[in-house]
Amino acid sequence: MTAQPAPSGTADKSAAVDVVVVGAGFAGLYALHRLRRQGLSVRVFEAAAGVGGVWYWNRYPGARCDVESVDYSYSFDSALEQEWNWTEKYATQPEILAYLNHVADRFDLRRDISFETRVTDMVLDEKTLRWEVRTDRGDVVSARFCILAVGPLSNANIPAIEGLDSFAGEVYHTAHWPHEGVDFTGKRVGVIGTGSSGIQAIPHIAKEAAQLYVFQRTPNYSVPAGNIPLDDETRAAQKAGYAERRRLSMLSGGGSPHQPHPESALDVSAEELRQTYERRWELGGVLFSKAFPDQLVTIEANDTARLFWEQKVRAVIDDPAVADVLIPKDHPIGAKRICTDDNYFQTFNRDNVSLVNLRATPIERIDASGLDTTEAHYDLDALVLATGFDAMTGSVQKLNVVGRGGRTLNEAWAEGPATYLGLGVPGFPNLFNIAGPGAPSVLANMVLHSELHLNWVADAIAFLDARSAPAIEAREDAAAEWVAECTRRAAETLMPQANSWYLGANIPGKPRVFMPFVGGFGVYGEIIADVAAAGYNGFDIHQDLTA
Ligand code: NA7
């Protein structure tokens, strides 16, 4: 991995640029490259000491992507596609981070990134329609455009458990894992949380710990990750087929080339049904949720997937009583993002692993020595919080973004995030949010999604510049209609039936709004392309500063 330069946030404290980008993950890096290529001056601010975004921070054992490496990689440069060699079907966190460092070097991106610099405020000057961007290092930068590339899953959720601060042992959150790693050998470890992060980490921690207690509030559906090493022949075939792979991905429901079975799950024979699910099981990754087109639309179709899943999972858990606790009963399969694992359920067959059902015996408090449930005290040396994120809005809402009339983005989103196409917010001209609420976001391949969004933003800026127009701004009526459209589409599916972070249900007090656009990545791409082709309908194009 390439060494990072010293933070450059101290270099030029006061400056004017065309674009400020917040975040240097997949989206921020591409924003910098794409907009620079268009002749714009760009400054990126990144809180971490290196590039990578969530892949910089989420270094817990077992962290791996659930989208195939060949698809979870940039499409904008065919030489990059051809030269990079993924070693596994589903890449590990270190390999993805190495890839992003390679991209940063290859396209000379670091010189415009200020590392270890957190944006604190973004304030609109209504007279000039420029943004004043301030950072925690004292930078004050004037920008015509701001791009929020902060990631929908980057603001860690620390649970409000009484006494957490009093614990005398080590405490880790999966999203802020120590860079030097953690050795759990011989320790009594508690893991709170059984979402994707917990489910990936638990089998690895179990191999080291003397005793592992898994504190489970809600069980989750997980399928085997299906990871395998990639050999030269497979890699060569993938590289030769890249153009078609990308074409299919851009038209697909979720940004990968695999298409669902053409028929309803209810219209195929029992054998066809079994074989289709078996193929998805073998493929691994998140696409088990999308084997049939109606799997997330009707409960009858969903039940066919759920029953297949349950039979597979029960077969690998020794104790039927443990299986009963591990098998979800409260939501349709896939209505929460399905998890992917490496022998997760088998881990509960180990002698050193105990499952604690928090639905039956909730956590009461944590003290210096460990954790109390209503039933027992657990002595612990280390506690791992795999408790997820304030998803989709959390990282944006940490920023003090002040738009027209002194109204903050937090005030504008008090009832839930209101955007037009996920990209623009009324009252916040020239501010673009990438892959967040109102867009397919976490339901799609985030790399291609970032490219789609940033190509759209770059074209919108070029459109303004061609007309010498200072600003573009989402209209109130268009945003209201888009929010209603997103809600309507979600209601036609099973997705709102789970208490998921898609709905904000994991954060106490957060408005319950189904945040992603569920209509599909390809459909969404067509919608935003049509809007652009029609001269950005639903947006006001300000022709002068008084408009
Ligand atoms: P998730 O999917 O939000 O999972 C968080 C887990 O933590 C989940 O099991 C929660 O239970 C549990 N949790 C949260 N707060 C508590 C408290 N107070 N007590 C007990 N248990 C708690 O986050 P992940 O990091 O695993 O994955 C997020 C996404 O990142 C993932 O989908 C991938 O796309 C990448 P709950 O379900 O709320 O009962």
C-alpha cells in the first residue's frame, strides 16, 4: 500500500475553487478525477489519514465486499480495468483499499486532497450563490459547487447502553477498527450486533477468543459469501467481457450483470425453483435476494426463498434450539440487506461460542467487568460493537450545511430526507449529494452508482457553464413529488416490512422514511438521464444571481 503524504490541509487556508468535495472514498476520488478532467479546480477534504472512505475505516476481521470484485471496481478507465488483478471473487477490505490507493496514485489525485481534515460548515452566500466551506483545521474555502461524497454507511452508531463508558476492558466498533489489528487470543469477548459486520467478524473472533458471547437482538438472514480465489483464466475471461458486463450492470436492478429468473417464483416448477436458488446460493454475495423478480414483491414468492434458506441453515446448526434463535421470524428475507458470511452459523457449534438472545433477556447495563442482561452477568475482557450506522443521512447531517434564508439541511430534513432524484435539495443550490437518500444508494453497486451520479453532476455543471448560468437548484414541488414517488415505489414492495436502517428504524427518534429509491439502478439511471436531456426539468437553472 502506498504511503500517505502529510496532511495538506494546512497549505492554503483561504482559497477559491470551482468544487469542494467532502470525502475521498470511491465517490470522492472519482469526483476529483472526473471534474478535474473537465477543467475545474477541485479540493477534496477527507477526515481520514488516507483515501478509501468506509474501506479505510472498516478493518474488522473478515471485512469483505458482498459484490463481486470485478463489478465492484471503477468502469471509467478501461486501462485500469485491464491492469488491476483482483485475487478473489469477493475482495477483502485490504485489497479494496490497495485498489483505491492505486487509483489515487495512478490518476495523481492526492495533490488535491486534504487528509485528516474534517469539513465542519458549509454556508451559502445568497448574493454570490457560492459556498463558504470551513474545516476543523481552519481552512476557509469558497466554492461554487459542493459535492457530498460522505458515504451512506459511515456514521457509526454507538448504542446508548447504560454504563458503556465504565467498562474496564477494550471496546471496539467494527467501523473504527484499530489499524494494527486486535489479538483476542485467550480473551473473553462479547460482540453486540448481528448485522453484516457482526456476521462477518464473529467466525474470525471465535477462532481466537477463549470465550465468545454473541449478544443478538434481531437475527438476520445470511448466505455463504461464496468466495473463491480467482485464477488467471477466470480473470482473463472477465477482463475480455468487461464491456458487456458493464452494459448489463448499468441496466440492471442492482448494478451487477446477473439477471433474475425471467418468471415469477410462483410460476416455475418445484425443481426449477430449487435449482434457481441453488445457483444463487453457489454464486454467493447479496444476489440471493434477487433470484426471482417478485421475491421482494409478494410474501408468497418471498416465502419460497425463505423456506429454501431455512432448510440450508438448519442443516448446519447442531442444536435445533440454537437454530430457532438464529432464524429470523420478523421480516421477509431480503427486506433487510441480506448478509454474507464465512461459516457464521457453523460458528455456533463451537464449544467456546455462546449465543445470548437479547429478545428474551435484554441488556440491562454494562459495568467495569462486563455486561448484565436481565438473566445473567457476563465477565468480558473485550467488547465489540457491531452496531451499525446512522445510515444514509447520518454523515451528511453531521455537517453544518446552511442554505437559503439561513435554513440548515438538518432543519430541511427534520421530517426525513427530502431530495429531488437524490441529487439536489431545494434551498441548497449547487450542492449535490452522492448515492444517498432518494437514489438507489445502498441497494446498488456503490462504485457504479458513484460514477453514474458524478457523470450526471459533471454534465450538469457543463450545462450551466455553456449558458454562463451560475447555479442549478432543485425545485420544492419536484422534490415533494420525488419523495412521494420513492415512498410509493417502496410501498409496492416488501421492503418497508422490516425494521431496517433503510427506514431509519435502528436510530431512536429518527424519522421513519424509506430512504432509498427501490425502482432499480437501471430505471433510476434512465430517469436522471431523461431529466438532464429535457434541460434539467424539476430544477431551476438560475441565469443570474438575482433569480
Ligand atoms: P447493521 O446491519 O445495522 O447491524 C447492527 C446490529 O447491531 C444489529 O444486529 C442490531 O440489532 C444491533 N444493535 C444495534 N444497537 C443495539 C443495541 N443497543 N443492543 C443490541 N443490539 C444492537 O450494521 P452493520 O454494520 O452490520 O451493517 C451495515 C451495512 O454495512 C451492511 O448492510 C452492509 O451493506 C455494509 P437490531 O437489528 O437493531 O435489533
